[in-house]
Amino acid sequence: MFPHEGNPHATECLLRTDGRQPSVTSTLILAMLMTTAAATPPAASAADPDPAATCRPLKVVPPDTSVDNPDGSRWNRVVLLAAPRIASGDTEAVSQVIRQRVSQFTLALLATVRKTTGPAGGTRHELAELGVGYAVPMDGRLTIVATDNPPPSAGIDFLGRQILAENGRTLANLTCVGTSDTAQVFDAEAILFRRGTHLDFLMRHFVWVEPVSGQCSACVWLLTRRADGSLVVVEEPIHWISPGTREDRAVHVDSSEFLFGIPTKRSLALVDIPPGQALEWSPGLRAIAAEKHYPLQALQTLAVALDHSLQTLRAPQSADR
């Protein structure tokens, strides 16, 4: 049974973390963003063609930040932790030392969620900031480190420092393309193993906080860029990522892209996007999912379309009752 069924006054949608279908009301994201529209003046109108009004680099989480700190004033939600692993392709061409160093660093997508007072006087949660960083175990806790100058206590050798520094440079390519006080959309340039080779994609992330429960979830999908610079949706399902997902990030190796026997950026590709429950594309969602940036009104339209697709996860559970 869903929280809102049998109780017409219930407004909270609990996004499950136990791997089952999320409980999704018909106003999951729509109500969330409509509240945002009333509470916060938009940074740009939907007619504003200037991406500078809505686009900016994604924040980098400061060093020494503890990854799992739900009671902290900042960075108190884990959206996704991704631990890379050399998994397929020409794996024998990668030395055991490099394999170990690649897996030494965990990519952490973290959020700061804050409680505020809603329009009706109750508690409401807002997404104050979203950021990313690389973490290693330190003193028994997964902790963000500076990619250009990790502390000696992190136990990272010379090769590990080189890999970490390169990882840090990739963070500069993460771009936030839409923001409200309860959601953010950001893009990551990515190389994935598709059709037997390593291809370039844009991995788009829609991250939101549920205003009542304070849980953070995400939807992730792939885009490609046309010759004219426009974006187009890749015909693969969207993944709904449950709060705090831990990803075993499988990496494919193509030794033909090595340079003098050394792995290069193009020699390593992700096998897939982060794991989650698959959502099929609707015409309305496909039409809005490949915008270059999202002023507030466009972000609301995207949220409504995603909400409709999320209803498909609820349907099988409803049919079983």
C-alpha cells in the first residue's frame, strides 16, 4: 500500500531505499517545483536564451568532508557513491598495480539538505547545494580529499596521486544546467562502451529532494551531441537512482587506445550509467530531456514529464494488490 492511499490528507512521497518500487504520488515532483516557483523568483525566464543565466560549474565538495554525515549542517545526503573497477575488455593489458589504484578512489555525489518552514507552517526540505568529489578511507571513514594535494595520511603513492589528479581535472567538466531550491540538473561528459567501441556521451542527472521526507533521489539518462551542437536523447531507458546508491562502476578497457603501452582517457569507458530502475521514454519527456539548459519554467516541465514516467514504477505494485 502506498502512503497516500486510504489517506486523502497524506502528501509525503517516500522514495524507497530498499530496492523496491518507489512510492510515487501523482504530484511527486510537480508539487515540489510548483512550491519552488511560488517561493523563489526565477533566475531566468523560460524565454531567456542565455545559458549563462542557468549554467555554472557543479560545486566541488571541500576536502576533509566526511561522506556519510546525515546530521551535518552541510553535505548531509549521499546521492551516489561510485567505486570504479576494471571489469571487461582488454583487462590483461592493465597491470595489477594500476587496477588497484583506479579502484582506490570513490566518486561521491553529495547534497546539502536544509529544513525550512513551508507555506502552511510545516517543515519543508530544500536542496541547498549539490557537489562532487573523490573520497578515500581515512581513520575508518570515507572522506573527501583534495585531488591536487591529498594529505599524507591518505596513504596515496605517486601513481595514485597521478590518477587522482586526473580524476580531479574531470570534475571541471561537470556543468549544472538547471537549478531550483529543491532540484538541480547537471551534465557529465562520459565515454561509454557501446556498439563494440568507446563513444562519447553526455550523462544528464536530475537530482531532487523530496520536500517532506528530505530524501534525495536522481534520474539519469544519456544524450549525444549532433554536428550542429544540439542534443538528442539516446534510446536507452532512464534510470531512477534510489537515495544513497552505491555503484560498482564497471570499466571497459580498449588497449588499442593505449599510448606507448600506457592507458589513456579514451582507453577506459564506463560499461553503463549508474544502476537503478528503468523508466521508459514518453513523447513529452523525450521532447524536454535534451534541452541545453533549464530556466525555472523549463525545469518544471521536465519535472512533470519525469513524474509521469515514475508512475510506471507504481503500476505493477498497484496491480498486485
